[in-house]
Amino acid sequence: MTRNPYDIFRPERVSTSVIFASPHSGRDYPADLLQRTRLNAVQMRSSEDAFVDQLFCCAPEFGAPLICANVPRAYVDLNRAADELDPAVVEGVRRRGHNPRISSGLGVIPRVVAGGMPIYVGKLPFAEAEDRLARNWHPYHGALRTLLSEAHREFDEAILVDCHSMPREALDGVARNARRRPDVVIGDRFGASAEGCIVDRIEAAFSAAGLSVIRNAPFAGAYVTQHYGRPSRAQHVVQVEIDRSLYMDEHRIELLPEFEEIAAKIRQAVREISALGRRNTLPLAAE
């Protein structure tokens, strides 16, 4: 049994419509998962966005809430739809058309971790899968919807920055065609999940912090951007992927000495991004 599947870190006073989220940095590995797998601890954590919550923990200092998963991605993937169940993992699930995420083993209850290593020996009962979602997926997304609603009530808009990390090898193909190897990939589903001016300013914030940025390749955004991104309703979602090799040893899942330098750059970007949703609070001059 895991503790609360997420934590929300709130500022003393919310002063911006921007919300930061880290759905893949959870590292509270339940006993029932560890008992069902042959993977060792490092292998199990290989698809985790380790330390991303620490990179963005400064958000409340700039008036923005931060929601972070505690439940690990290998147990329940919070960036998938609740019905993306893999028949190769869950008993009694029927295959419904072609879903590339499920086919690759990365459904809402993943079949594999990084490198295609299988997580389970055998299948999970359907009731157990449903229980996982009820205890983890639904509470997290309920909390996320509440944060979005609060932003709408206060600011008439919501800007969600969905924070992730990516393995260095994911950038190999992109790097061959780029002047500089990208440090950050911004995903807006090719303009569908956020207004261009907002994406422009988020890109500019990371660039001004000294990070190389590209858009939508190789990651354009998954369930969260697709489901919550509604720019016509003043609800914008941008996915941010950071090259994890900049600040951690990917094989040992340990921080590098460069972590503080990268964290300082992310802090600068978070400050600028938070300002996107900040109202002009200066009083109006008397007529």
C-alpha cells in the first residue's frame, strides 16, 4: 500500500495561473509491485523521471503550485488514459484497435521499463488493476482538475507545465540534425494544446537560462497534454522534457555534481514561466 499517490506544494499565496506537475518522479514502490518482479531496484527505476520533482521544487516560491506523484510510473502511469490497459499485463482485457503506447508496453499499467525489460512474471487480475487506478490514477487526476479549476476561477485561465525527463539516447536522432544537442524538448502537440504565444514564452524562458530547446521532437506530449490542453477555453498545457544526463548518472540513478548548476537554470526558467500567468496587481490610477 502506497501513501498518498501525490503531494501538492502550494505557495503562501497563489499569484499566477501557472501550475507545475511532475507525474513520473514518484519513487514510493509498493511491496506488491516488488514481490511480482524480477527486476532489481535500479532496473525498476529506469523509466522513472528521477529528481524532476527536485528540479521544479522552487515553483511555490514564485507563486505557483506544484503537484508531484509519489506513486511510481512502473506501478501506474499517470500520463496515460485510465482505459489504456494492456491485455498482455491485465487478465480479461480485450485488445481494442492499435494503440502504439500499449503495443510498446507503456500502457497505464506498464508492461516494461526502460530498455524493454519486462516488469512482471505473469498477469495481474483485472480487479487488482482497477484497484490500482482507483487508489492512484483517479485521485491524482482529481487533484489536477481541482488545481486547473482554481486557476480558472482566480485568473480566468490555466497554464499547466507538465514536467518530465528523457534519456540521452532519445535525442540521438534529433542531435544529428541540430546545431546544438537539445537540452529541453517542449511538446504542445504541434500547437493543439496551448496558444503559440504561451509556448513561445516558455521556450524563451529555457533559452534565456542557457538551455538549448526544440519543439515536439521526439516528444510532442501524451495523455495530459492531449486531454487537458484546451486553448480555446483558456486552458493551456505544455510538456517539458529535460535531458536527464545533464544532472544524473542514468545507469546508477544518482545525482551528478552538475545538478546544482542545472537546478539553477531551471529555477530561472520557472521564475519567468510563472510570470506568464501573473496578473498586473498595480492599482489603477484615478480618473
